[in-house]
Amino acid sequence: MYCFDCGALLKEDHQDEHLWATMDYVTKAPHESYFNKIKEYAERHPENPYAQKIFGNALFHTGNLIEAEARYRAALDLDPTNIELLYDLCIVLYYQARLTEALRELQKLLKVAPEYSAAHYRIGLTYYHLGQFDEAIYHFKKCASLTPDYEMAHFHLGIVYAKTGKVEEAINEFNHQLDIDLKDSACRHHLEDLFVKKWKREEAKAEH
């Protein structure tokens, strides 16, 4: 998964790891046998929301987003208030570029779990891609306040500030991100670009 704006690989907070947990077995066994094992388990236990969830995760990771969505919805029919399932559904809608639907589901999720920082980050991204920058800023800031070391909240807050011409604010966020991860090359690239823009702007002012 890559940032639509800068092409950088998106890094997720630990709260997103449940989407990736099913991939751990892949390093220990052939992917096909693993996938079939999960599929068989889910089909044997149609009444078990967790079984549908892990099969949905496996489908997600093989790129079958529509089928993954169907499994998440089936699981939610069985367990409609499960926070992780609600979040999984939001994620699979987001990666299908069904942003309006993802936004609606994320709004529902935040009513149930208003301090779920990963959901604030994801809704911030969704608002960003919809061009609603004030809302994106609000949710990125909320995410960062709930989880101060949530790296990508600071990174994308810097992206939005830069895009809206708030150079100093963008620089502050990218610097904050580098305090967390000094090796973040994408962040360094954006900072360098901002410093060049800032220097050119100050030079232009000095000439007048």
C-alpha cells in the first residue's frame, strides 16, 4: 500500500496489525495450503464471526477485496458491534477506492469507538483523498493526540499542511516524525522540498 500523494510505502500503527496477522504463517508453510486451511475452517464454521474474519483477512491479502468484504459483512451480521470487524470493513472499502462508503463506515465506527486512533488516521486519509483538508487535519491531529508515536499521522499531517501552503506547520510535523524515526527517507525528502520552497519565498520577499 502506497501513499496516493507521494508514493511512499504506508506504515501502519500496531492497531492495524490484525489485518496482517494472518500472513505470519506464510513464512512457515506454502501459501496455498495456508489459504485452503483457513477457507476450510471458515466454511465449516459459518456461524463463527472470527472464522469469517480470518478468511476475510486471507482473501484481503491475496487481493480478493470483494470476497473479503463479503466475509467481513457476514461476520458483522453475526457480531455487529465488533470494533475490529467494523475497521476491517472500512479498510477493504478504502482499498477498493470506495471512499464515500469507507467514510460513512468510519464515521459509524468512531461513534462506537471515539478514541480508536487507527480509525482517526484512516478517516483522515479518506478525507484527504476526497479533498476535505480541514477534516483530514482534524483527524490526523486527533490520532496523534491519542497515540503520540503514530508515525504516519504526523507524516500525513505534514503532507496536508504542505499541500495547503502551511509550510511552517508542515516542517514541524515532519520534524516530529523524524524524532520518532530518524531514518524516514520520505519524510526527509518532503522536508528538503519544503526548505527549498521556504528559502525561495524568503528570497523573493527580500528582492521587493
